[in-house]
Amino acid sequence: MTPSAAPDWQGFREQFPVTQRWAFFDHAAVSPISRAAHAALCAWADDVLYNGEVNEPTWDREIENIRGLAAQLLDAEPDCIAFIKNTSEGIGFVAEGYPWQPGDNVVIPADEYPSNVYPWQNLAARGVEVRFVPSRAGRVLLDDIRAAMNSRTRLLAVSFVEFATGFRLPLADLAEICHARGVHLFVDAIQGLGAIPLSVREVPVDFLAAGSHKWLLGPVGAGIFYLRQDLLDFLRPVSVGWKSVVRHWDFTTLDFRLKPSALRWENGTLSAGVLLALGAALRLLLQMGIARIWQRIEVLTDSLCQQLEAGGWQVFSSRLPQEKSGIVSVVPKNQPAKQLVRLARQMGIVINHRAARLRISPHAYNNEDELTRLIEFLQRADA
């Protein structure tokens, strides 16, 4: 699927009826879905309503097409993709399936979202240490990551983009550092995938997980898990089921041979409706082109930051070209961030707060008029 010759941002915007009610700047939380995703979900529900499971083979074939779309998004092979219900499930695949030995350690930035902390801390009973890398004014430095590693470091677990600050980690540099030391790299990609291009051929991460309900503009309850093909037998599946094996439709013959692909992690019946909606979301993004979507988000967030700074607000997020993302963290001038979020909702503006700062996260369908509404609101409410 190739992007259209010229991006039709107004047409893209019309896919999101949320714009009729809200200036929505909270895609780092839970995004609205598109008309296309809504239609796919409703069509599946209607099918089940009137036909039960009769058309299940059609759903399964379409889900395999969607696996191809997810692979295209990551520049990966479809056999390296498994569908998950959320990011935490994918993190658990790695944390629980990794061949840890007592005394091993995993390194993670200190300001990670809890989903990328608790699964590693849960390994303490197996003798695995968690080493935290402190952030410096919202940035995670390569030298600090190197300093946290030692001869027993087995894995580095990072976010593509940090949830509270919007700091985008240098994944290519991290992959180089890890692989030079024999360390594996896991990426929680939920805060960047769909907004910022990522090729696992160019940036050789080892494992990756991302739910679909943020920048992918998909529904809650679906996501993507990726692992490198050569790590298929390295990572132990910790929850196998009837669909994990090669002959999964042969219910009367027990033949415990795991599928020779990431599909061995799909242990049971998938949630077809939400995956079909994810497929519609992926088609919409890929039709526009992720590179173009990122260019659009970059223009919007650059404009937002310029207006904020001109109005006297401190932009906490790094806006260096290689470090910025779709998340803009802002220090309020006078009012508590939580209060400003509540007042904004009353004015039809959706923003959020993290770490006592405003978190503003526009997507490519937002426009400058909405940014103006936001700035004018802040000028009144946070004077």
C-alpha cells in the first residue's frame, strides 16, 4: 500500500467525528477511533448478531491480512508478528519467557510507565535485579545507560517515547550499544508507533510491544507484539493453548509442535472485532504514510511549542529534532495542571496531566484552529 500522491489532511480529519465535539489533544492516553475503524467493528458485531460463527473463516483470513499490515508498519516479516490484547501482555511475554539466571539484571529508565517496570520487578524471586537509569531534566542519556550496565545485564527495556515527558529515545544507538555487549533490547512502542516511522530492519530491536489505542488510532483491546525471527526459540512461550500449535484445527489429535512463528504466542481465540477495527486503523495510517503523519505532527507540535513559549509557558519536553515526539509536556504558570485539565474539558478541549505538568498530544488530524483554541484557553485559565 503506497501513500497517496498528496496528503489530504482535511479528508483525514473527516474520518474523526470527535472533532465535531472536542479539540482532542490526548492521543497519549486513549485516542478516538476513526469512522473506518468504527465501521469495521460494527460490521463484525452485526455479522455475529445475525450469523453467529458462520463467517469465522472470513474473519480469520482478514486477520492474516491485518498481520501483513502490522508487518508493513514495522518493516518486518508477518511471521514475526503476534497480536496481543495490550502492551502489558507483550511485555509479559518477554519478562516471563526470557531465560534468566540468578544474578542477571535488566536495565530500564527510571521514569518508565509502570507497565514497563512491574513485570521486571516481578522477576526478583528468580534472582533478577532491576537497574534504574535516572533521567536528567526529562532526558535519558546514553552514558547513563552504559553506566548502568555490567557483565550480568541481559536486557535493556525502554519506551520508544517516554509517556510523561515526550522524550524520544535513540533506539538505533541503543540497539548498537546492546548488541555490542550481547544484551537484548525490548521496546515499549505504544507512545510512538503510528506517529513516528520505525523500521525494525534499520533499527534492529529484539522485542517490541504496542497497544493500538494511542497513536495507532485503534480500539482498546488490541496490539502488536514483534520479535526477531532468530529469537523465536530463545524466548519461551509461557502461556500456550490450542492455537499455539501447528495443527491447531485438528482437535482430536494431540500434536505438541509449536508454530514456527510468533503466532505460537496467540494461544487462543482472538478478539476478531477489535482486530478488524485495528486493521481499518492501520490501513488509514498506511494510506497517509507514517512519514507524512510524523511531518504533520511535527509541524503541529512545533507551532504549539512556539506559541506556548511566546506566552510565557515552559515547555519541559526536549524539542531537539532527534528527541521530540507528539507529546508536549508543559509547566503551568499558576494553576495546578489537574485543575487546568478539568477546566479545559468544560471548554471542549481534551488535554491531560502527568508529573504535575500538562501533557498535550495532538495527532495528524488536528489543525491550527484547534491549537489557537487551546492557547486562548490557557491564556485565560492560567494567567
